[in-house]
Amino acid sequence: MRRLWAAAALAVAAVLFWAATSDAVYDLTSPPEFSWHVLARKAYSIVAFAVIGFTADKALEPSARPALRAAVLVALYSAAIEVVQFLDGSREGLIWNAVDVLCGAAGGWLGALVSRRSRERRATR
């Protein structure tokens, strides 16, 4: 089952990496007439990173600190996105880059927690 989760984690990570580095997706999700678009983008980035954290936790061997492991892995993934965006010409600045990486860590942490809760729930049935 871990191999299926690993394939799912890689597929989700690849699709979301493409979406995070696509100008078309950025334009679609950041309409200028919506003044709260930055907050909305941060919120759904946490959700997307949670999906990655969830699938990664399912794919990886058990850990003593699964939420910490997922937070670190997804933060590194988020940092890689920031590097590609910078190389593509994005000039958000280091503070916003750091916020994005923290959103990645928060999402990864949240995803691993949900994964663990679902395992615990199944184990008690």
C-alpha cells in the first residue's frame, strides 16, 4: 500500500509544483479585483501543502515525529518552489518567500496530523 501512496504523493507534488510555478494559475487565482487575494492564496496553499503532507505521511515508514517530519519535508518542497519562482522572475521578496515556506511547513504538519488521526481511528474500529 505504501507504494501506491508514494505514487500518489509524487503525482500530487508534481501537479502542485507545476501549479505553483505557472503564471496562468497565478493569474487565475489572484484576480486584481479581489483585494484579499494574497490571504486567499496563502490559505489554499496551506490546504495544498496539507495534501502533500498527508500523502507523504502515508507513503513513508512510521516515524516517532511524523508531523515534524512532514513539516520539514514540505517546507523544503515549498522552498524549492520559491527558488523556481525566483528564477522565473518573481520578485516577492525574502519576507514573502519565508511566509510561503512557513505555509508549506504548516500545511505539511496539518496533513500529517490528519493522516495520523485517520490511522488511529481505523485502528480503534
